Amino acid sequence: MAKRITIMIDDELDKKIRLVQSKIILKENKSVSFSSVINSLLAKQLANKK
């Protein structure tokens, strides 16, 4: 179940996340939400920490 959380993101980090988002959109040729990109990036990083 998804949970709504409000966070503050630095401008530079926002630009990097949106760049990742745009690359996914171009690669998959479909809409991808900002939230799903953040979730994906967080999940990958947390999986690497095990």
C-alpha cells in the first residue's frame, strides 16, 4: 500500500531525478510518474545496502 509523504528535495537533486525520469519515458515510450522514479531509485539503493 502506498503512503503519501511530503519531503523537501534540493533543486540539483530534483533535476537529476527528472533527467532519470525523462530517460525512462523515452526508453519505454510511456508515462512515468515522478513518485515511481523516486521509489525505484530508493529501492535500488536500499537493496545495495544489504
